Amino acid sequence: MFGWLAGVGLDVTCLTKPGYEVPVAAYSALLEQAIELTGDSGLGLRLGCNLVPSAHGNVGLAALSANTIQESMQIVERYVPLRTSLLAIRSETVNDEFRVVFEPIPGLGEIGNVVAEIALGTVKNIIDATVASNSPCQSILFSMSEPSHAALSRELLGCEVLLRAIVDRHLPQLFGSIKPAESSRCAGYVRSAINLSARPGAP
């Protein structure tokens, strides 16, 4: 493992230092090598779907304690920079549709899709944990051609997965839609490869 980290220019001793942030180039290289070594193109999605809310410490706990999914996503949006600098998360309401938007930073290339998948799985887990009944997620849209792990995506996310061509070469989008508890509809967008569906809490 140490050799793997050193191979991308990481000094293992730095990882124990509070506040140390892995360089973007090194993180991207680690993800690329992990996918290559495992032969699993859906590794990012697996990672995200296995991150329970409590794995994010106080941020995850605060998101779970929110009164509505909208409020929960506002907490995630505000504090995501504490977790990663590789993407931004924002939420919006358009025509009674609640959307969560994931925007990987420019220049990540295909790894931006992996980063978005990790975030997507993580956020879906938070949304699912805020409701007592079935998952409010309805569909997920990947703004890219169908990946080899499309079937895995449907299995892990447990909702409809839609695919479409990348519409923005610099900020490919990941979309998701959410159906609310009552009358409003929710949707989510991620800029880099997926369409997610989740549900906001009661208004």
C-alpha cells in the first residue's frame, strides 16, 4: 500500500498531519489506479453508496438532524468544502422540482465522473436516512454515454437510471430527481455523469 501511495507522489507521513489535503493530481491518479487494479469501473459508486452519513462526522449528523431534505441539503452544500475540494454541491427549486446539483471542478476528465459518483452515492444515503419510509429517490441521470457498470448503478441506487450524452465538455452534468413527501417534486443535478432521484422532506 505504501508503494502505491508513493507511486503517485504521496508521502505517507503527510497523511497523518491535521489539515493535510491530498493534491488533486495525486487523488486522481489514486482513483485511476484503483479502478485499473480492481477492474471495477463502478468503484466510485460503490464507495459512495457505502459511506453512511455518520462517516462525515458532525456534518453528516447535522444533515440528518435537519427538519426537511431541503434543509439537510443546505447543510451539505455549505460544508462540503470541509470534505473535498473536487466538487461543489448546490440545491435549487425549479417549477416545484427540488434539485441537488453536483459540479466537479474543471480539468478532472473522466475522473470527474468518478468523483460525482462518490458524491451521488453519499448524498443519496443522507437523503434516504432522513425519511422513515421507502427511499424518496425516483431516478438518476448520467450525462454521459452508458458506462460498463450501468447495471450495477441500477442495482446499488435502487431507482431508475437514465443516460444521456454529455452536453458540456467542461462541466458535464449529473442530474437527479426527487419526489417529495407531499406535493412538491424534487430533482437533483450533478455536473459530471449521473442523474439522481431523491425526495425532500415535508415542507
